[in-house]
Amino acid sequence: MPEQIKIRTATMDDLESVTSLFRETILRINSKDYSEKQVETWASRAEYTNKWRDRIRHQYFILAEKGQELLGFGSINRDGYLDTIFVHKDHQHEGVGALLLNKLLDNAREEGKTQVITEASLTARPFLEKHGFRTQRPQQKVLDGVVFVNFAMVRALD
């Protein structure tokens, strides 16, 4: 019988595997939508360990695993802002992202939220639209002097 995907809450012990998956996903997957300079700049955010620790400590931050392998992660803050959702480069289009997103949306409902907002990359936008998010507007974000296009998006919760 194949191993099932398990969802669990992240701990500080997961920091290295989370930041590694983040970096590798951006370099391998987001590179189809962003320039080399953009993905290098974005991937370097993996080194901001204090920011990652804060996410794990203060957000609903979950992991998807099969056995000991990290397949993806996602997080949402208490205000209903979907902060992160990343799926391992070798496990794209296997339902991992949908599983994580549904758990994050369930958490927002349990917290009494009526909507979830996010800033989606060019890469993530089609996935989020498929799962009920609406694009409010394109916007620009600047990281270390490098300009990125992303999208303010919202999803009503039922």
C-alpha cells in the first residue's frame, strides 16, 4: 500500500528543509515566469531565517509529507493572509498544493474569516484561480532593488 500524504504543523526543526524546498522551487519552477536575476533575488529570501522562524511561530504553518520526504508547505496568518504555499519541484501537479490550500482555508474558516487574501506570483496565479481566488489587480513588488510583478488576490469563504 503506498504511503499517504500527511499534513502536520511545522516546528523549528523543519526550518532547514522548508527553506531548502523554498529555494529549490523558486530556482526550478518559478524560473519559467521570472528572469534569472528575479529568481536569484527571490530564492535568496531562504537565508532570512528570522523571518522563517517568525512564520513558523506565529502563523498556521503546515507541511505535507510522505514518509520522511517534504512535499510542500503553506502558511496563513491570523488576519487571513495566505503568506506561503510551495510544492517541491519534483511533486508539482500531484494534488499537494490543493491539499495544503484546503487545510489553510479550513483554518481561516475556523478562525472566523470570511475571506482570504494573498499576493500571488505569476506562477501561482493560475493555481489559485482554479481554487476560487479572484485577481483584484496586478502590482509590483521590489526586493533588493529588483522589480517583480505579482497579483493581489482574494477568495471568499463559504
